[in-house]
Amino acid sequence: MSVNANRPGAARLVIVIADGLRADVAATAMGYVSALVEAGRARATQYACALPGMSRPLYASLLTGRLPVDHGIVTNEDGRACGATLLHDAHAEGLRSVVVAYHWFYELLTGERFNPLAHRHAVPAGLGIADAAWYFEDGYPDSHTFADAESLRQRHQPELLLVHPMGPDDRGHRHGGESDEYRMCARRLDGLLAHAVPLWHAQGYDVLLTSDHGMGRDRMHGGDVPSERRVPFVWMPRTDAPTRLLDLPLPDSSLGLRDFVRLHRQRLGAQASA
Ligand SMILES: [Zn+2]
């Protein structure tokens, strides 16, 4: 366990990026998350994702804080690395991360083509990543993604845990963004959070939930309509944090995640050194 993990006020954060989770479904089908908001323990906002609203360009935008037309990854087929990310930021501050995500994240962080037989638990160098699990089937169950993440979190006690469940995107591509199946997937995700968030809070982590893009009725995303663009951002800090975290200014676009993660550390760091 690192020194940081034991320091009062140390910033520990779980970032959940639920792939393809549209804002209206997150706001109406996720009762646990809404319960935290209704009780004044969480804050929720939403905004439009950047364009083109495709997964790989938007993973890169969430990680880097840059538009796809600026970081240059504008297709799902582009295998290049995306440049400096919020993981680089954490590493520069001496913090350790654990990442459980779709294999495109591995490619964005390394610029190397993912090979399932070589890279299932490969750790990209120079990023302070203590451990990782990369899945490579779109139907990989969210329940397994959460269990993978919690297993690695318990083993390494990282300051930053990035969890990327694919369920909403997969169910949306199969059944559409207004289907019963898609909505049920959001309900199940809410159930996974209802198990994990209290555990994470008890272990000193603050938690945020967001998404890369929405999902159209026609089983696709990428266009410029609210169903495909509006994504949630839900901030669920510990209630027993050493300083007030609930009022941190929430991002007003999907380019704001990287700054928000830095701001979270600054708020806790300022408190710890006060
Ligand atoms: Zn998709």
C-alpha cells in the first residue's frame, strides 16, 4: 500500500465510464443513483458529447480533455495513441491507477495493436498503472467488469480506478436506445453501483459516473441529436470526506473530465496540507 493511500485527505477516485449510456435513461432507470441525488448526497448533470460521437474518438476525448478533431482520432479504426491523459496526470503526481476497460483503451494508451493472447492483463509502461484487465468482446458482462475492477482494487489499493462497462452500448446496438433491453441494462448497472459505491465510499474513494455517448432508437450513435449525444455526469463523493467535495464544479462538457479529476485532487490536497 502506498503512502498516499494512508494519508488523511489523500485523493482516491473511481471513474465509471458506462459505454453508450444516454442521459435520459440514466436519469429515469437508475434508482440507486437517483436516490443519492434526491438525498443530497450526489449531484447530476448532463451535456452533449463531442462529435463524431463514436466510441474510440470519445474515449480519447474523455482521457485527454481534447476534441476528436484536435487529438486527431476521429474513427473507431484509428489505432494510434491519444497523447497525454488523466492517467499521465495522476502518474506525474506519484499516484497509481488500475484500469479495467475495453481493449481500445489499451490501444489509446500504448499505440500498440491489442492481442488478446498477449495483452489481457498487460500494463502500459510509464503511466503509473499498477494493474489492468482489458476485455475484447462487446458482450463482456458488466457484472464481470465490476468484479474484475474490485478484485484489482482490493489487490493494489490504487488512488485512481477506471472502470469501463460496455453493457449499454452493446444492448443499444442489438435492440436500440428505446428498447426494454437497453433500459434493463441501465437498471442492472444501477444495481451493480448499489453494491459497489457504498463499498468504495467505505474504502475512502469518491465516485463519478459518466458515459462516452448516447444511443439512438435505430441502434446507432454518432449523429447530432439529443438521444445520441446527451450523456450523464453524476458525482457521488463520500459523505465523510475531510473536506466538502459535493460542491466541486461539475464539467459542462465531456472535455471536462480530465480537469475535474485534477480539481478533485487539488481540493483534497489543499485540505491535507492546510
Ligand atoms: Zn457503440
